[in-house]
Amino acid sequence: MFRSVREDVRAALERDPAAKSAIEVALCYPGLHAVWFYRVAHVLWNRNFHLTARLLSQFARFLTGIEIHPAATVGRRLFIDHGAGVVIGETATVGDDVHMHHGCTLGGNDPRPVKRHPTVEDGVVLGANVTLLGAITVGENAAVGAGAVVVDDVEPDQTVTGVPATPVDEVS
């Protein structure tokens, strides 16, 4: 647990040039607080304390403005920059070293209890107000530009922008 907290703080210090110290990051970064609450809620969820996990995730949402469903799968060193308005749905998967800006939604588009939220692989950068919808995959080290709406898979190392999102080299 303490190792992952140190990793999270270190990742924020590396990715945010405004971060001045580890203590500032630990005390003042709501994206980290939301991830830490999520980790506790996720353990509770996996032990079938679903209501307690949901209550904890809603408390975290109230405090941070960030909603991470306790059933979602979140990797190591997720950095949610500024954070307000981020939503990570129940069947979403977020890999390691993902950098997510404020307003991102990893949303579902199927009312059935199936894999209906995105998979975001390792090293992805999601710009502000990005919307990822459905059981799509954003490949390793891809980037999604601010305000993009992604409804199809994104290849590894690819940058997409727009509504609907298209690869940068295809934007007219």
C-alpha cells in the first residue's frame, strides 16, 4: 500500500511541472485522493462488500469531483490531472502510467451487464474533456486530444482528435 502511494506521488511530481513537493502533492491533489479511495473501495468490492464500496466511492466523488466505480480495474501510477468531472465506469480498465486530464469520461453504451466501458492501455494520455464510449480499446502509448469523442479503437502510439475522433494524419 505505501509503495503504491509513493509511486503515485512520484508520478505526479514527474508529470506535473507545477508540483513543488511530495507533501504538496499528497495533500493537495484530488486526482491522487480519488485513486487512493478507489483502491480501498476496490478491495471492498472484490470481497463482496458492494454497498460499502459504492458508499466509499460516492464519498470520494463528493470530496474530489472524481467518480471511479469500485469494480473498475485501474493500474499503477494513474495520474488524474486537476480531476474535476472525471468518470471511470464499472467495466472500464485503465492501464499503468496513464495521464488523464479533467473532464474525462470512460463511459458505457450498453444497458446489459457486459463489458461496456473502455480499456485504456499503458502509457496513454487523455486530454481534457475526452469522452471514450463503449467497449473500445485505446492502445498503448496513444494520445487522445482534448474534447475528442472516441467510439472506435485507437491503435497503439496513435494520436486521435475530433468528434468523432480520427487519427491526426487523417484529419482534414
